Amino acid sequence: MNEPDGVPSRPPLAILLALCGALALGPLMLPDGVGGFRMFTSPVEYRLDLAVEGERGFPRRIPLRTLEPHLGRDARRVIGAAGDWNLGETNAALLRSALDDVGTLLCDVTDARTVRLVLSRRRVGGTPLDRTDHAVTCR
């Protein structure tokens, strides 16, 4: 790649532009889920509703603050704030994967026979994304 006078030649401009374009646009082609490069381009809000069903079979709503004394600092930040719409795609994903554990905890701190957890997600503009309805049978 040296010219006759010993000075290195430059790569063609088209190759440089293509390389710069690939470097700039490449990350945008990656998934936009939790941990993805684009995860902050479409923020998500989440809310968790809890209900228990006792011996008589009537469901009753349980406020999330019922769980707060039994939660660690990080869990309080994710679960405790979920009583109303709260921003955080990562928190919503963590909470979705822990619904069994939250349900089991609610079984332990109430007299429930069945616990129902409803995790709702929406875009910040209010467009609904999905809803996870999960039930846990208490022992």
C-alpha cells in the first residue's frame, strides 16, 4: 500500500464512508429489549395489582405496601413503586420473572388461599403493551 515515494496511500473514500456508516448504524440494528443499545428509545411503564382470595372465595385487593416490610431495599424500589404506573423496562422484566416469588411472599403474609398478580405494561404515551395475569395457589 505504499506509493513509489514511500508515502502510504489512503483507502478509497467510498470504503471509509461505508465503514463509518456501518459503525454508526450497526448498534441501531440490535434488539431493543432489556440491556439492548436501544432500550431507552421507547420507555416502558409498569404497574402491579395484587388480589387475594380467602376461604370464602371472595377476592380482595391488597395494597403493595403490605409487602414492603418483607422486602429488601432493591425489591422495595422495584415492587413498592409498582402500585401506580412506574417507569422502567428493566424493572418490569425483573418483576415479570419474579411473579411466583412475589405471590409466594403474599401467601406467607396473608391468609390467602390463592393470590392473583396482574402486571401491566404500557408505553410512556399510554399505549398498552401487554398484561401478565398470574395466579399462585397458597399451601
